[in-house]
Amino acid sequence: MKRELIRILAVTLLAAPLAGCFGGMKRLKVVDYTDSRVGDLSLTKKVTGKREFLFFSTTKMSVFLDGNIQGVITDYQGNPIEGVTVKVLPDTGRQGAGGGDGGDSFALDENANSAINLSFAPGITDTMGLFKIHFSLPVTDSEVDVRGKLVYNPGWDQQRLNLGKAYEPQMKESPFRLYYNLDNGFLAFAEGVRKVIVQPVGEGKGRMQNLPGAQAPQPAARPDAAPAGGAQAEEDLFKGFDFGN
């Protein structure tokens, strides 16, 4: 009888806080400072473990921010490139066993009863050159604050060796920070130092001196293109033969 009373008292004391934990989700408020780099945001609750009490256990739930990091990949002429992979590598946390969505999962906090992960699914560019990296990040103390780097087409070298061709990224990776505040809705996505490609232009005559630096690679000549020089090119076709001697 005494044991039953203790159990009833424990359930009563825990009823209020548990009701608050499993109540309605906060309305998602977003003040976007990302220039559309981050979108499709939503809040979800996920099971991250169990709470063990004296006579019973409860499911441990955590709030996660879901969304997409997006960008566009083109060639030097601005043409969209399809099929290029972009991945995220967070700076903090150790790599976990892998997410169920096929993405990369990195454990933030793990013990015998719980595991909270940073999950990023790799993005692949579509016919418009657009990629979307889906993420699911835990909200801690009403904030999401993640640092990492975007890695562009990380397997290009291996692909070139295996297939004989690949898209080599001119910028291999770029650091970033993703921040969201659940209370005021402030959303920011900042990238670190980025490499910008320039090429020299001008004739280099008079007061203008030739500028150092390489120009963009010229497109390869089509094999069926007519040779330059007209009659001269035709003459070269027979240059190796001793006609008229």
C-alpha cells in the first residue's frame, strides 16, 4: 500500500512538467537574413531516448529544426550543371552511425539512453543547377547554432579516374555558420572567406601594362569544325607528298 502511494505521488508531481514538455509546438517565426540560402523550415519533435524514474520510464522528446540549405552551380559561362554533389561537414561533434535518411549524422550528445544528432543529407544539382541539402538540427536552449563547411563535388578526382571525366570544382569547400533563434525568429546563414575568380582583360598597350593572372580556359575546338586559313589549310593536307618532282 505504501509503495502504491509513493508511485501515485511521483506521477502527480511529474504530471505538470511533462504536460508542458509534450504540449503544443511553438509557432515557427522566421526573420530571414539568409538571402534565400536557407528555406522550407519546420519544427518537429523526435524521440531521443528515455527518462528513467523510480517506478517507471518516459520517452524523451527533443525539438528539431528541419529545412534546406540551397545554392546554384554553373560553369564559367553561367550554364547550370546537373548531377554535382554538395555535402556538409560540421565542425563540431563526432561522426555517428549515420542517419536513416541516407545523410551524414554527427552525434552532439550521446549516452546509454539518448543520442542527439546533426543530420545533413547530401544535395545533388538538378537540371537548373539547384541543390538542396536537407538538415535536421536539435534546438538547444531555444537556439540552433552550427558551424561547418560545404564541400563541392568531393569525389570528382575519383570519378575522373574511374570514368575518365568529371566536374572539378573551382572552389573545393567553403566554411559556413547557420544560426536560428526560436524566440525571436532570427535566421542567419553566413559563409566564410570565399575564393572569387577574376581574369585579366585589356590589350596591354601604351600606359596599360599586361596584368598577371590566367584567363578562363577556352572551350575545346569541335572536331568537325572547319580549319582556319581556308586554302592554306587545304595546302597543308598535301604538304607531306612530293607532287610535281
